[in-house]
Amino acid sequence: WVGTEGGLMRIQGREKKYFSLQDGLPSLNIYSLLEVRDSDGGASLLAGTRGGGLARFKGGTWTSQGKDQGLPSPSIYHLKETRSRDGRRWLWAATFGNGILRRSLAREDAPWEVFDDQALPNLPSNVILRIEEDRRGLLYAMTQRGVARLRFEDPQDLARPTSVESFSLESGLPAPMCNFGA
């Protein structure tokens, strides 16, 4: 799979298939791709888009999730799957202006949770470019104003972020703005 600003291409051996708005994509600007196991055991390809929300390719068909289906942000820069210490699987989405989104992968209709600078006061920006996880299970959000490390310390809910440690110019970053792919 190759995501571009002009749609999506699937390459299998010598076969190439281009997907566009006519095929069901909600936007031609594809920012992130992630294959996940669905609650039924099958696989889906998720595509984060600019302006079109989240697209899902399953069984040869595209469906999309936008504001009308409960997605809080139309622009998804990055998608990340994690497993919490209690074994639950989560889908995290980095957004343009809406902070970090998360939902359970146990149900395809699970609601989205929003972690923005209101819910997590030390989050340096609501423009999140990328989300990564370290070996200890801590999440790092790369933002327009530095890096945020999310901590999970609530014994009642091991999957919920409880605090943020921010890294900025003052703490040694060479520049405040992170990049999409690094």
C-alpha cells in the first residue's frame, strides 16, 4: 500500500490498483496507513486522511468515519495500535488541532476519547503529528511545540493516560516543531 496526496495504491506483485474518491475514499490525501485485526478476527486497512477522517478497507470495500459518525477530527496525521498492560487493544490517532484520539479495538463502533490540552493540561499542542510507543508502554506524542510523554498510572484504569511530561527547547530539543515521519 502507498498513500499519496492523490489517493492510494495497492501493489501486489505486478498488479497495481489505484483507489480514489470514486472507490469510496473520503479524501485523496492519505497521511497514515495501519493494518489492524478486527474484533471478528479479520484484517482491515485503516487510512488516516486530511479532511476526510478515517477510512477502512475491509472485504474489498471502503467505509469512512467522519464527524457524522462520531470522529472528532477530520484530519488524521498518524495511526498507532497499542496494547495496554491489562491486555486491551487501542487505536490512537494523531490529529490536526483536536489532540490525540483513542478508541478500543474490541468493537468497531467503540466511541472515540479525546485527549487534548484540556484533558491533559501539559500537552504542548493540540496539533499532533505522530504517536510512538517505547518498550515500557509509554506513548510519545510529537507536536508542533515539542514532545509529550504520556504516563499511565491509574490503578483503576491502566489504559488511561493520567499525566504528561513535555520536552521542549528548554529541556534540550533542538527545535520545537516535530516532523511527520521522524
